[in-house]
Amino acid sequence: MPFRPDAVRGAGFRGPGEIDYRLARQAVLSEFRKGRLARHEVCDAHPELRRAAREVGDVTSQDCPICEAEPVVLVSYVFGPRLPAHGRCLTAKGELRRLASRGGPYACYVVEVCRACGWNHLARTFVVDPATRRAAAR
């Protein structure tokens, strides 16, 4: 499954150290297909995550690996200074860029979610630190 760096809102401000969870995703799917994990164990998205997927998720071209009923959507969350303890769901494309302009660092999490069956998996994480980016650009 391709997770392009530009697939997340505000990706232009990503910092170094992106962690991609495709191998972990493949391991979960393999265990599910072998019958070692039940559907309710892999389709267990929290109601708030499903709501965010329905309302603000970015639709991908990749069908859900479990139900294959509809494409998965990407939901992005950010944690950092002057944000609520539970983080903030990014709802607009330029939102991460605006947050980064206020200072940082911010920890970003991108989750793939199926709105039909509730499949969810952490796709990738990265840190946005405008101070580091400015220092590297000099």
C-alpha cells in the first residue's frame, strides 16, 4: 500500500524520522487471513475515530483490506504545545502548516480507517519541528 509523503495534510513541513507501519500492518493482515485474529479484533475502531473518518478523512484509492466494501480513509492527528491533551484531529489541508508556524514540535499520527467495517491501523508517525527545519535550511 503506497503511503506517499504528500498524502497527509501539510506534509511539506514533515521533519526527519518518519516511521512507517506498513510491515506491522502486513503482519496483522497475515494473522487475520490465517484465522489467528478474529474480525472483531481488527475492526475495532473507536467511535470517535470512525466519526472523524466519516467527517474529515481523506479518501484513498486503496480498498479496505478486510471488507473490501469501500476505500480506507486517512485521519491525521497532531499533539503538541498549546493543543488539548487528547490532541487535535486535522480537518483542513493547510492546518498542519498553520500549527507549525506557531512553533512546535508537534507529533503527527496518520491512521487509516474503514468507514464500513471499522478496520483501523496506524499508518505512520512523524515529528514537525519548525525550529529544526529552519536550522537545517540555513
